[in-house]
Amino acid sequence: MEISLRSYQKEVVQVALSGENSIIWLPTGGGKTRAAVYVAKRHLETHPKAKVAVLVNKVHLVDQHYQNEFRPHLGHTVNIVAISGDSQEKDFFGRVVRDSDLVICTAQILENAMINTEEDKHVELTDFTLLIIDECHHTHKDAVYNKIMARYVKGKMEGARNLPQILGLTASPGTGGAKTQEGAVNHVLQICANLDSVIVSTKNYVPELRMVVPRPIKKYDIVDTRLFDPFGEHLKEMMRMIHGYMASGITFRKMGTQEYENDVVELEKKGVREENRLLAQCALHLRKYNDALLINDTVRMVDALRLLQDFYRTKSENRMDATDIFLSGLFEENQVELRLLTLDTQNENPKLAQLQRTLVEQFQDRNSRGILFSKTREGTRCLYDWVCANPALQSVDIRAAILTGAGNGANHMTQSGQKETIYRFRVGDLNLLISTSVAEEGLDIPECNVVVRYGLLTNEIAQQQASGRARAMDSVYSVVAWAGGREMRREKTNEYLEELTERAVAEVQRMEPENELQRAAVIERYVACKRRDEKRKRYDPSQVQFICRGCFTPVAHGDDMRVVNNSQHVNVNPDFKNYYQVGGQVHLGRTFEDWEPGRVISCASCGLEWGFEVKLRKVVVLPCLKIKGFSMKTPQANHTAKQWKEVEFAVEDFVLSLIFSVLLHFEH
């Protein structure tokens, strides 16, 4: 199929066609991917032994780019392979790369292949002649794009030959949190340095671009402050009772805010460090009450109550001490009163009434199509229930579905579920997607004439990408928010930051490229790597005791742990099975080369979930542990960690010869 480009697309690909590294900056819907396909085609036609890799940061984009762009335009002449975590080809990535002209894969698969030493799996950057990096504004800090490009920049500094050409794609580089022109310029310069590229945008065909990607009509649907909220006040009174029970003298910030959540998260860590179960458990329950206040502020009272009911249903089975009895009893004593308060519709959230008016107005045209953005998966579920039960919205024939990120949790979607939902939206079976940020970036979603942001606090990149979804003519971009609230202030700030990004990019485009930032980044990464290595050697593994984070029972030591495939951390001590109980089977919706999931595992004493079993090489079943389920007692103090890479001891690799010795113990 012949690839036709608009004039502004022809303009922005010129640097890439000359063989230079570049970042194409075009708004959502401007045709960045089509421009990349054109560059890839020309590159494959004009370079001997050409080999192209298209890197994406989300699994669903692999198939999307393959089906919608690269295969239709290049498939008849080019050997293209799409590889994601679901693909068998990832297990022979090196061989597939050698046999293909163009591969489309997640960046993590390429990173894994560069680390892997097996011949069939290993690749080098120099195996490619062109790297296309989608959503390249993520090339910073410890993101996988930056790990790949760090190898590139280091190789360049060391005089490596045959490095691939780089082509980045972005709808907005953002300001990196900077609020000043100088800070924004430095951020854009750093992104360019990380990608070893110049940033290009259209200069001569701006009017054409604006016609192709019209800006939506922005409207603020403002709601007066909620003056009377007896349900929320009742929750706060219960939280104050927990404060009193703790008798800790700790001062908290305002309830129902992110700041309060931060306070109780730190309080839980303090309780774990001090092995003070009263503090730790009260903090966990206060966080759930705060979540309920946030839900009450966003959707219905009944949704907030359901969140708490689900939470306490799991807690009622594992009461260990007076703290558990007090916390569960407090909810049980107040549950009837809370349920009665949810029945008074006069006290319902006025933001929902405004959202209803906005949607009814926009869906008067039966051909309307829209996206309703919410902050959390729980929020999308609550909004979906509200839409389906709302007679006014059903009267304008709103047909809604949830669209959230793929993953393994209870509220995650499978990749096939995402595909099916988007397909139904594209063909018109659905006309409203209720989505988290997954629909902001990258997904090939048809033109919408209404986008609503509801209760969101995000950055200027997310705002621009969400706005870019409303690209039908005369489309509307609505912000539903409290009068004078944080969402309004953030939206206004993001408008300023969007303008600041444009000015920063324009200034960077006038500057000469320089390598100082690259040299500094190489040194910084070297120092950070050295620090990480030193941290991992701080303690001998046998000195580190693993303590259940829920009940503070000692259950393991660091030298019981092994790491499989550089990702899964298993306990190989056969005595560990005495400390956990097993639950339901884990279903991940995909298969893996050398392991499969087993059952959920949790603490035998308090019921805290620790992870799940893994069956390795179809031979031995081992417990795979989430580090968040434990604290680690060292000779100096108790520590917690969010990720395994934060632990202060070295975890040995799991070697195949161990399987048979472990098998003898765990199978009996």
C-alpha cells in the first residue's frame, strides 16, 4: 500500500530521512505513527542489511501498531514480527530478530534480550539499523526506554560504530515538573540528550495541522462546594475515634485528601519499623476510610460504603488482638447508620448531577461518541455502575464500558478484553468509554466529539493527550470540578505548562546540540549503579530476617531467597510452607516459557497476602513473594521496601540444579 503523507508530516520526517537522529513532535491524532512507517519504509529500501525495531511502552500497542499501521503499509514487502509478553517469539528473540526485517515489541522485551546471554535470546543494539521509540517522552530516569538509550549513549561516548539511527515519537515532551522557562528548556534538552536526537515539529504547515487536529471547545462545568455531607462527616467522626484509640498525639492533615493518605502511609511504616501493631493496623484502616472519602467526593455514597464493606469482609476472618476487635467493631456498629445515610438522595454528590447534565447535553446527537476519564480503576467501576443505573443517561442511549490498564489484579483488564472493548467502541456497539489514563496515550481510539475529565489531578502531558482524544469537528472537552477546587487549579496550571512546553521546544530548536548532558548522565548512572551495588552488599543475607507485615511473625531469612529470571523472588526453604496458607488459583490470562502461576499464598497467622505459587519448568512449585508483604529486620533496624531492588542484601540466582533438591522437600 502506498504511504501518503500530509505536508506537515513530510516536513517533520526530513531530518530522519537524512539519516540523523530526531524526535517527531506532533499532537495526538497528528499521524506520528504513519510518519514513522514512512521513515521505516525508506530506511529499509535504502540501507543494506537494514533492520528496524519499533519499541512501545505498553503491551496493547504492539498489536495495534502491527495491525493498523506497519502490516497494511509494509507487510507485502517486509518480514514483520510483532512480539509481546503473550508471544512465543519472545522466547527466541535473538533468532527472530536475525530472521526479520522489522520487529515491533515492548521496550522491556528488548531490554531483557540485551541482558540475556543465551544465543537464541540475546541481541545487541548494533543488530539494528533504526530504532523507533513510541511515546519517547518516557525516556528519563529509570524508565526502560532510558536504560536502553543509556547503553546507546555510553557506546557513543566510547566510540562504538554501527549504532542504530534513533527516531522518537511524542505528543508532548512536557516540562518535567518545571514551572519556569529555564527549567522546561533543561527538561526538553535532557530528553533530547537521552535520545541523542534533535526535536522537530512543523513550522511551515501549522494551519494544515490545525485543520487535521482541531482543538476541542473547552468548557468548565463547575459545581458549587458541597455544603452538607452527613455521610462524609460520619466517616470522619469514625476516623477521629481511631485517632483517639491510637493515643499517639500525631497530627494529621485534612481528611479526604492525598496529603492525609501520605500521612497514614508513613504512620504504617513507622508502626512496622517499631513493631507496633496498633499503629500499623490503625494506619491501614484509616487509609481505607480515606479512600472511602475520596470515592464519596467523586461518585455515590453507596460506592464508598461498598468499598468499606468489601474491606471489612476480608478482615473479619482474621482478628488477632484487641486492635482488630476495636477496628472491626467500630465499622460493624456504624454500618447500619452509614447505610441509612446513603438512602437520602438529597445528600448525594452534586458533581454527579453536573456530570449527568454534561453527558445528557452532549449525547443529544445519537451519533455522539465520548470518553469519561477517571483517576482510578475503582472510580471507573463506580461510574460505570452509576451510568448503567441512571435513567436520564439511558434515555439518551448511552452504551458504556470500562477501559482500564491490562494486568493481573482483580480490577485489571486482560489484553484481549481491552481489544474487544475498543473494537466495540469503534463499530458503534458502545458510545462511551469510562477510562483511566490508559486511553490518554497511544491507543488507537476513533475520533470522539466529547471528552470529560472527572475528578482528575494529572500533569500537562496527560491533559494534552486526553484533550487530543476529542478531535471530531466541534468536539467538546469538559472539566467537571468543584468551584475553586484542586482539579480546577491543576487544569489551569496545565494550560500554562502546555504553553511553556511549546516555548521551551522552540528555544531548544534554536540551540546547537551539545554532549555535556550526555556525559553527565553517563557519570550519574555509573555513580547510581555503584551506590545500588554497595546497598545490596550492606548485609549478609543470613542477617536479614523477614517479618510478616501484618502480624510481625518472623517467617524467613534473606538466604532463603532466590531470584528466577531476574524478576521472580522465591523462597527455597522447605520449612517456609509452615508459615503460609494457600487460596484460589491465580489466572494471568497469558502463558510463560518456563513457569506458570499456582495458588495465592497468605500468612497463616493473620491472612495477609504474600504472593502466589509458581511452578518452574513444570517440575517444582515454590512460593513467589511480594516484598510489600514483609518488613526486613537487620542488625540495625526494621526496613520496608516497595520493590525487591530496594533490599539491602544480595539475592542469589535460582539455578536449575537446585530444582531436584528443592523438589524432594516441597513435593512431600
